[in-house]
Amino acid sequence: MFLLVAIIGLGLIIFIHEFGHFIAGKLMGLKVKEFMFGLPGPRIFSFRMGETEYGATAVPFGGYVKFAGVESELQLEEDDEDKDTPPERKYDTQPRWKKAIIMFAGPLMNLIFPVVLIAAILVGQGAPSNVNVIGEISKGSPADQVGLKKGDRILSVDGKKTKTWTDIVKNLRSKPGKQVTIIVKRDDQTLTFKPTLQNKNGRGFLGISISYKKLAPHIALYRGLIATAEITKFMIVTLFVVITQKIGLLVKESAGPVMIVHQSAKVAEQSLWQYVWFLGLISINIGIVNMLPIPPLDGGRLAMLGVESTLRRPINKRVSFIINAIGMALLLTLMVYFVFSDIAKIIQGVSFPGGG
């Protein structure tokens, strides 16, 4: 079940990417012939609204949008049905700045999506609060065994006052395997508990979690925007350093689709909100990777538009086709490598490295 959830989640992120192209194309006045959920193939259902065919295919993973004209640089000739479409509504006859906006809209949507996801987390679960109040109690933990409850305010640990959650963590982690005296405030009562902490990797473990404060939607969106910007900046800087200094490590340690789905399933099993957060990180990752100047990724198409602007003339269609075909072959080769690498890592029990 969780594996299916993981596949759907990853497919949704790719669909969001194509949704960006779709919206930009519509705003630019292009004729959108098809907008489908799923990979190209037999359709489960479809319906026409205006001039666009909407629906879902038999492979419900990701999605695709098809404009009138030769919108794919892996296609040499336009479809016969497009020949009667006015030039101003075809992709291949658009000025370069319009093509650039359409290409950039996909990765941009992958960066907008996490803003919404993080905002949903902050509204639904809330933001971590550094107050001395217990959020949740792990079942069977020392805290659960002695009767500590959600909402208890921890006043002190072994006589040391704990005014913040940071104080609590600091005082508990330094006492693995030891009995501690915890004084809490519960309603109007002051209670004393004496749990024996578990030893987890040399740290004291009580089995309590931080409390969360739910935010208003407008504040959550702002916080989501700031968080997404900071994560994006960190990922870009990290990717630049790895590419320029440790390219071998990038290929060796990066995770492919199998590992991402595998880890997504594990996260989904643990917590809904952790899974939503994980999807946000993957969406940012996909948005950044798609901006790499590698044909036929969006970044590669933008790079080719830049070359055309420098030359002040279009690149020969056959040359463009060959460049994109080579790029596609390299990407597919890398994808196959990652698939086998991911399977090997899962078999060996190697954890997800967090990017790539």
C-alpha cells in the first residue's frame, strides 16, 4: 500500500512539472491539443473541453502536454492535423522568449508546489514550538511507562529548570540508562515522575516529542515560501560544489527512481506529514535538476534557445534533433545505471543519501 502511495506521490510531482508547461502555454495563447495524467500510451479515459483533450493514460505516472506544432525537439515534422493551425498558435513558430517562459514554467512549478506543501504542514500539523510542553508520547517508552502525558509542561529534570524544549533535550540526552526525576505541571497539579531513560546511541531517550503550533494559512504560506527558498539555495550550492569538485561522488551517491520510491514508501509508513515534507524536497530536487543544461531537459532547451539568440538564427532542425537524441540516450543510460545501483543499495541496506 505504502509503495503505491510513494509511486503516486512521485508521479504527482512530475505531473505538476508538466502542469507548469500547460499553464504557460495556455497563457501564451498556444493551442494545447492534449494534457494527460500519466505517460503517453493507451488511455483509461479522456474528454474534450474546448480544443484540448484531457484524461489519464494506462500508466498513471507523471503526465504530458502536447502543443500544436513541433513542441518536442525529438520530433522533426509536425502532425498533419496541425497544418491548419494558425502559426501564432503553434509552439515551433513562437518567439524565443515565449518558448523560454514555457520551458522555465515546468521547473518553476516544481518550486511553487513545495511552498503549498510546507504551508499545508504548518496549517495541519503546525510548526515545532520550542516550549517545555510534551507533544506526543511514544508507546512503550519510559515516558509512557511512568504516566507522562501529552500537554504536560516539564518544569525541571534532576533539579535543573527546563524553560525550553532545548533545555529538556540537553538534560535528558546526557543521562543514558539513568533514572531521572522529572517535575511537570499538569492542569493545576505539580507532579513528579522518575523514569529510567533508555540508552540510544549513547544518548538518554525518554520517548517524548516536541509540541507543534498550528499557523494561520497566510503566515504558513509565507513561511513555506521562505523555507522553499532556503532549501533551494542550499541544494543549488551543494550541487554546484559536487559537480565542480566531486563529480564522481555525484554519480556514486545519487539516488535514482527506485531508491526514491523505496524511501518514499518508508517515510509514508512513518508519518503523513513527514511524507508531505519529503515530497516537497523531491519536488525542489526535480525542479533544480531539470534546469541543468542537458538536452532534452528544460535547462538544455533553454541553453539551445540561448545559442539561437547568440547566433540570431534558429539551430538547424536536424542538428537540434541529433543533439537532443544524444542527450536523451545519455539520460536513459544514466537512468538504467541508477536503477541497478538503487536495487543494489536496497539489497545491501544502504540508506537514501538525500539528493540526486
